[in-house]
Amino acid sequence: MKWITRAHVHVDRVACPWLIRRFIDAGAEFSFVAKGLVGEEAARTGAIPFDAPGVELGHHGDDCSFVTIVKKYGLADPALLMLAEAVNAADTDRLDSNPYAPGLEAVAQGYSIMHPDDFENIEAQFGVYDALYAFFRLKAARR
């Protein structure tokens, strides 16, 4: 399937593609466009829009797009839910509410400097999210 979001990825727009590829659509193809073009391009291409204003898989209430996607697809893996809490805190400027959120924000900023191309950025950061997910799986198993 095709998925589309805003260009210039940051925490949520990296975490969501990771989530989609790992848990929803292993063959997902992503497009990154200007904020104002997401709806138009989604309609033109049939891509599923995410993390853009007014879309189903966007921010709702206190939830960032990552959390919205987790809920929409009924993902209940305890490790994934822990990761969702960290992503949500980092993406909604509540860095003090989760001990991992400041690190996610710092990583997102650093990778944006190292990889200004959105495709390169998400591919490079997928390893970070794989490692965090493995960490949270271990943490969940110990509970």
C-alpha cells in the first residue's frame, strides 16, 4: 500500500513509518509532501494519509499519530504500548512525562541534521526504533 505524510520528518513521522512497516504493511511505500498537499496527493494517488492535519491517522486529543495508528489497528503488544507512550510524549512536547521522550527528540533532531532527505532519514532511524522496541520487549518480559 501507499502511505503519505508531511515532508521534513521528525519523531512521529519517523515512528509511524516504522510502526506501519513492522506491524501493519511490510511492503509499505511512503511519500513525503508539503503539509498543504497531503490531502490532495492522497486523493490523487490513493495513498493513506497519516500525521497530517485533519486525517484519520493523525493527532486526536492527547494522542499523536503513532498512538492513533496503534489504536486503529488494535495493536496490544505491551512493548509497543510502552514505545507509544515515549513517542507520544516526545511528539506532543511533554518531554517530562516519559523518561525516554527527551532521547527520542534528541535523536530526531540529530538524524534530521545528518539525513535531510526524508527517505534516508527514516531508513536510518528504523534501527533506532528496532532497538527501542527490543528494549521495551525485555522490559515488558520482566514485569
